[in-house]
Amino acid sequence: MKVKNCLIFGGSGQIGSFLIRKLTKNNFKVTVITRNIHQKGLKIKTQGNAGFIEIKEIKIFEENKIEKLFSEADYCINLVGILYEKKKGNTFKNIHTIFPTLLAKLCKKHNLKHFVHISALGINDATDSQYAKSKLEGENNILSNFPKSTILRPSIVFSNSDNFSTQFMTLLSRLPFFPLYYSGKTKFMPIHATDLTNVIYHVLSNKTETQVIECVGPEVLTFKEILQILLDLIKKRRLLLPVPLYLAKFSAKLFQLLPKPLLTEDQLRLLKYDNIPSGKYKTNSDIGIPSKLFFKDEVNKYAFMWKDGGEFSTDKYNSENFKKN
């Protein structure tokens, strides 16, 4: 069987680690592009089968170096994205619009078989968000430059290495109360990184022609319900307090000054909109890859580190059978 060559941009992140394992197990040779091989290289090398991973240290706008990789590639996957703007040049426009447009043009120039780009759910409605605008503009540019592309729009992606469930459990374990923006009514359909990886693999291996797919988990949860699940898993009691919009905006102004903002004004605007399928596009279930992993069941596997007692707080060590034996 011929080995398939795949370029992955953003492969050192949460989704990348799951995806590299999946692809290398299924006869894909992956070339992962990172801007800091000394910091990320060792982690990437351990994610898949030996001999099936190659790492290149290239900054994302070094076009000449990037283009050389496309001459031997069959597929390209873009996982690069940011949640907030901070560093000079690290803007939504650069990361979500200009960079994926560049990749789409290179895919066309070198006649790749497929380009998969990870976008975000709900961006059509969030017209007052710069994050959403940049994502949507990037999508449009990709499809106009390289129609053999598939845009995946996931809801919140979670796993034991995410910046969502783990960050919230950290905050909930330390704070006496937690603010509920928009009364905690915003709806989400969290999808586990494994389920999203299965969708990406399906798209590549089945020559999927669907251009936009909304990727969601198996259940609808409000923001408040998500927090209550996390509190239950780490066995904490906290006040969940609805916050007036003016106070939420003020807190966002302060939080976004931090090196790693807990909340930005743009993210606050995004929270107004439900993160569920729009009904305008196919979902992962529609293409035959429904999500199987539920939020509470999966987070429970790693939530013990936020409980009193840490690793020794697990059910295994607290069970009566263990004590007797």
C-alpha cells in the first residue's frame, strides 16, 4: 500500500497529538511544521509510529520554505488558531485569514488531493466578533482558491490536554464563586478530540467533497450545566453568580491585560451566541461519523487532579474493596 504524505500545521496542540497517532497508524506519513523544534519536537516525536513522523522548524509566513514541502505532499491539514490577540503580528487577521489563504493557494499550485482546515462553530452569527469575522473570511478565501477543501467547524473541543475543561477546573477549585455570563444559558455541544480526529481521518480517507461540516458532540449543554458537571466531578461547591453585562465587560477589560487572558472582550461577545449546529450545513453525524464520547464521562477520567488528594482521590483508592484488600 502506498504511503500517503500529509502536512500538518499546528500539530503540537491538543488536536494534533490525537491526529498524528491516528494518521500514522493508518499508513500516513506526516510532516509536522512547528516554529520551535527544541520546545515542541520531543513531544511530537512521541505521538506516532517511528519512521512516519518528520518535523520541520518553519515560521508560518516563511512562504519559500513552506512551499518546498508541498511538492511532495498529498494532503494538508491546518490546525493553527488563536483565541486572543496578544503579540505583535499574532493577530486574528494574520492567523485565521491570511495564513490559511496562503495554504489554499499552495494546495492549488501543487495540486494536492485535499485540504482540511479547522475553523469554529457559530461564526456566521457572531458578526460583532473579530475572531469570528477573521475565521469566516479565511473560510471564504480557502474555498475560492482551492475548492477541494473541507472546512470543519467544531464546537468546543475537549480532552485531558485542553485549555477549556482543565482551566475551568483550576479556577473552580480556587475561587469561592464563579461568574455566569449571559446567565450561563449559552448552549454548547462539546466534542472530544478523539471524535474530531475521527472526522478528519474520514474526510481524508473517503475523499469527502462536503465543503463545510459542523462537528459536534453527542449532547447539548449550557455553560452553567458544564460548570455544574465540572464542580460535581472535582467534588466542590461554588456559587455560580449571574453577572450584569456592564460588570462582565469591565472584568473582560481587566482580564485581557493578563499574559494569558482568562476572558477578553471579543470572547465575551462570542458567548452571546449558541455553539450548536446552524442547520445550514451537514454535521459529522450526517456524514456517518457521529460523536460517541460524552463530556462528563471523559472529563471524569482526568478530573481527579483537581480533587482534594489529587491522584489518590480516585474511586479506585477510595473504594471499599480496595480498603479491604
